[in-house]
Amino acid sequence: MTGSDIDTSVVVVGAGPTGVELAGQIIELSRRTIKNDFRHIDPRKARVILIEGGDHVLSSFGAHQSVKAQEQLTKMGIDVRLQGLVDAVNETGVEVRYRDGRVEHIASRCVIWAAGVQASPLGKQVAQQSGADVDRAGRVKVQPDLTLPGHPEVFVLGDMIALNDLPGVAQVAMQGAKFSAGKIRARLEGKPEQEAFSYFDKGSMATISRFRAVANVGRLELRGFIAWCAWLFIHILYLVGFQEKVSTLGHWAVAFIGRSRAERTFTLEQARGSLTNEREPRVPGTG
């Protein structure tokens, strides 16, 4: 594997919504946004490799949506590799062990981990001091009302809770916070409290690239441009303030309709060279 092969490969580990969105945005940046910004390299030659340990990308969206999403990723030029677990990451790339027993070294100097996260260490500390249990991800196993076992005065929220296999997404945190605030208010006012937290799943969305997305809302499955429009609408809807909504809509219109974006890539060598030029004294008569 040559040095140029290493430099032009970007490995994204995990094909959930975060991994798919990252892979799509990176390939779009290289193919469209910054393709003419360099004199000595061609960003369009960059390879984006998406590694997933399961059988499908976006597995939580259902088999049909997963297949369609993978087709779109492949069409964009993303190398999707399924049933592969990353055993090691180092300065030369990643070691991938596939389900059939194969072990492969993928050379890359840019590896992005999107295969799930551990809960904050605070969760383990809280569990140890309160006698609660934690799951494999370090999330605290809470009571149905989001409180610590034996400590009804302590609420645990967001992706630090392990309850009924709830996903670590923003909606769980937002609804949990609203539920907990209601219980606290009811206690202060001496009113009956709601006994158990009930999560209402408003659906799942993931963008693949410009004008491409997938969305599940109840039994409704959306793909392509319609799903992308729905994704934009929902994100703007939850922004606070009319000015922020208009400003965001304007920025997105420029970014998606035109070919210009605010993002630019600078290498460490470029930054050092710029600083050196600024510090070097000018010789009289040289301009």
C-alpha cells in the first residue's frame, strides 16, 4: 500500500445515522464543494469507506429502507463494507475482522468512529454511590419514573439512562426532561405525580447527502427528495426564534442550491508556512 493510498482514504466506522451522514457529507465535500480548491491534489480521488458490523446500514430503519440507503451510498461512490468489526485502530489505518473469518488492514490516516458511544463516566459514579446498576454502555438502570433506585429525589436523563431499550437520541432526553420537570412541579404543589415515563417515538430521520435522506414516521417510509425536505422542515421547526429559523433557511439555500460553502480545508503544513511567512522580516527593496 503506497503513501498516496493512505492519504486518500477516509474510514468511517459505524453505519447508523451518524456514520451514514458523515460518509455522505465527506464524499460530497470532496466531489463537489472543494474539488477545485487545490493545485497539487485532486479531492475527487478521495475514497470513503463505510464499515458496519451488522448486515445492513441504518438497520434501525428497517430492511427495505436499509437496502435503498445502501444503494444510494454506493451510487455516490462510497465503499460500504458490512459484517466487519474493527479490532484495532493505529496510525496506519484499521484492522477489520469479518464474520467469515477474514482479517483486513485498511490503510488510512483519517478514521472517524461513529459506531456508538459510552455513557459519561458520571453515570458509573452515580451508580456506585447510589447502589444502582449500569449496562454495558455505562448507562444507569433507572426506575420507570427516571429516578435512581432508592433515591426518588434524583432524576437521570438523556443517554445516561438504561430503561426499556430507549435509544440515546435527543427526543428521549427532551421528553424525559419535560416528564421530570412535571414531577418536580407536582411535588412542590402537592399534586398527584405521573408514575412512569412513556416515550413517544416521533420517528427517525437520516440524511445521506444533498437532496437524499430516509425517514420513518410511524408506518410511513419516506426516501429521497421528499424525506430530505421533511428532514429540513423538522430541524428548522425545532430551532428557537424566528430570526434563527430564517437565517438557517438562508444558509441552507445557499449551500444546497449553489456550489459554495463556508467549509475549507487547511493542512498543518499550510498553517506552519503561513506563520513562518508572517514572522520572517522583509528585506528592504524586495517588495
